[in-house]
Amino acid sequence: MPKVLYIEDNFDNRLLVRRILMASDHGFDIVDVDNAKDGIEIARANPPDIILMDVSMPEMDGLSATRQLREIEELKTVPIVAITANAMEGDRERTLNAGCDGYIRKPIDVDKLPDQILAYIRSRNERSARREADSAD
Ligand code: MN
């Protein structure tokens, strides 16, 4: 059961993503939280399979939160996917530089989201399988 942590200050977005994931056949286990500080604590206490990170939040924004998460040993390789409303040039670079694996633009595509999430989890698993194979050589 893929464990998803969604950090997002907007209630409607949290509700939407929760509904999408609960309705999918993949049996997602979703935890959502409305601020980055609590999100970091939850991730540290119980590392998820993927973190969906809203970029624009009051107090601590999603990119600062991502940098902090990457400092935590258990969370160095967990996929972090930025959820961004800005379709601006340079977004990709900004999110990748902060330590995100990629980003999904708002508005969230209800039909695509479950597969997008699974693809990020799979590519992480494949990377770690390759690393283990390399170190076994
Ligand atoms: Mn926001």
C-alpha cells in the first residue's frame, strides 16, 4: 500500500487529492497536513513512500521544507514531488535544485494523479535496486 504524505495549506486541494487517491484501485494510504513544520515531523516519524509538496505555503514554503527533509537521513531518497501553481519558466530548475524529484502543475489532473504518483515511487525503487546490484558486483 503506497504511503503518501501530502503537505498543502489549502483545504480544498487536500480534500481533492484525498478523494482522488481513496477512489483509486491502488489502495493509497494518504496522510495530509496543512503546514510544512508538522509535515516534516510526520515524515521523520514515519517515512512515507512519497511526499507531495505544495510550493506556496505561509510560514515555511515547500522548497524550504524540501531542503530540510533532504537533511534527514531516512528521507534522502524519498520522492518529493512539488505541486506548483506557477507555470513559470525556471520552475523545474527551482524545484529540482531544492531537492524535489519533479513537479506536478495545478490544477491537478484527477485522472492522471494516481499513475503519476506510482511512476515516481517505481523510479525510486528501480534506482535503489540498481544501486544494490552495483554494490554487489
Ligand atoms: Mn498553497
